Amino acid sequence: MAPKFGTSGLRGLVVELTDPLCAAYAKAFLQGAKTDGTVLIGRDLRDSSPRIAAAVAGGAAQAGLKAIDCGVLPPPALAFEATRRGTAAVMVTGSHIPADRNGLKFYTALGEITKADETAIAAGVGDLTNAPAPPETSMAQDETALANYIARYTDFFAPDALSGLRIGVYEHSSAARACLGTILSALGAQVVPLGRSETFVPVDTEALDSDTQAMLAGWAKEHALDAIVSTDGDADRPMLADASGAIIPGDRLGPMTAQALGARTLVTPVSSNTLTDTMDDVTVHRTRIGSPYVIAGMEAAQADGATDVVGYEANGGFLIGFTAQQDGRTLAPLMTRDCV
């Protein structure tokens, strides 16, 4: 089956994500996106991602744009940088699915694209039967996106926010392993790196198998941990285990995060549990499953006059639609799923 858009981004088998196809999708997106003359490109740790990123850069060249290689980083970090610069971005990732698959996620300067954008991109691709190979294109290297993403959190939370906590970071092949431990350490935690893998591990934070759960419990006991954190492969979904190694589900993390940020309007899919419905002074809007639908719901709520709007999915991926404030510090909106 040919690659197609799913609940979040374009996905398909690696063998079907050919260079001409990836370049064509990138070009179709970029021809309709507002940019500053550049496109930011990021990737996860799959073996196929560098090749696909090069094809995306070729598509950018066909669209008359300069490609900037932001390296391996979480999609929310790439999206945050695109918003900061006022340009477009393409992330090469298959999220949590196996390594024989991969995909593309697209971001405008406002955040993750909508379902309407996906339809326009698919229409703009056209017939790929005789699509030419994209030109080889050099990319400028720029690692500031990851540094700015780290600063997003270390500048917002107090430097002693996690003081006294011993936190394990299950690194596996997560795109967040380059920054998650750094953020936690900067906030005062004692970080214990765990389980780094040099081959891709398709960790699905919503469906951890019994062996993984037992491994977490073993680490929690062995290292006397207060918590264990991790993400899926592209690091837009969080995984959090308590001091016993037991998982705290994402649709519990979502309401807790919303409460901590002072949100007044929550947008979440019908698949999330009813915890949000028990919260005082909060208006809840339900959507179809998928972050594009959550984003559309957040935008609709804002258009109707709602304030302090956030969104989250049952997997824990969290979206912020307002500027949160805490002790004189601010956290800017980020309209895509985030794990941190």
C-alpha cells in the first residue's frame, strides 16, 4: 500500500518512501507554506531517516528553498524552531512504528498542519509514476533548534524544580535522548541514563509489553528511582513511571499538566478518559482521534472566545495554545504534541 496520511503525518514502508515520492510531498507542502526562504529538516534515529531527509532537501530545492539540517531531535523541538523563525519544517519520522516503516511530519510557522492541509498536499503531489529523482542538495547544519528547545523548559521552570529527585531516563532510540536528561538535570534532578540502544526500538508508550514493564520495575528498584521517564521513537509522546516502575497513563498526565499550567479550556479526543470531566472551572471539548483534530478543536475554541486553551491526547502528547506564566517566567504556545 502506498504511503498515506494517518492520525499524525505521512507514513509508509521504507521501500515505498522513495526519494521521488518524499521530494514530491515536501515540494507540494512547501509551495503552499509561508517561509523565510528556508525549510528546517529534522529526523529520528531510524537507519532510513538520513536518506529520506536528503530527499526532502531535494524537494525543498525544487521549491526554490534552502534546506537547513537540524539533526536528530524531537518533532516538537523542530516545530518550536519553525515558529520561532517564522518558517516551515519537515520532520522525518515514523514515530513508534517498526523500523521497516518511516514517515514525514509537516509544520508551518503556526505549528502542526491540519487535515485540510494534508488534503491539499496530497492533491499537490499528483502522478508519481514518472517522477524524477530529486537533485542532490547540500544542507546547512544548524543545531540551535535543540538548544532553543532545551532553553524553553529550563527558562520556564525553577532550577530547583526537581531537586532531590532521582530520575531514570529510558533512552532506547528516542530522539529525545539528546535533550531529555539535560533538561531534567538542569532542573535539579539526579539523572540515571538507562537502556540506550544503537538499533531502533519501536517503543509504543500506549502499549508497553509485559517484558518492558518488568524491566522498568527492575530499574526502579535497582537504582532506587523516584520515577522513570521516556518517550516514543520521535519523542512527541511521554512515558512516565512512578517509583515502583508502574506506568502513569497519558490521559492522566494530560489533565495534571493542564492543571499545573492553569488551563481553563481542554481539548482532547473521545478516546481520553473522563478525568477531565471531573475538573472544576475547566471547559472540555472532545474531538476525533488524532492531533490534527485536536489542533482544529483548539483553534475553534479560541475563535469562540475561549482562553487559556490546551490540548492533549490519550497518549499524553500535550499541546499548548496560550502563553503560560509561572513566577514571572513564560512558556510560549506550541501547537503540536510534546512530551516534555
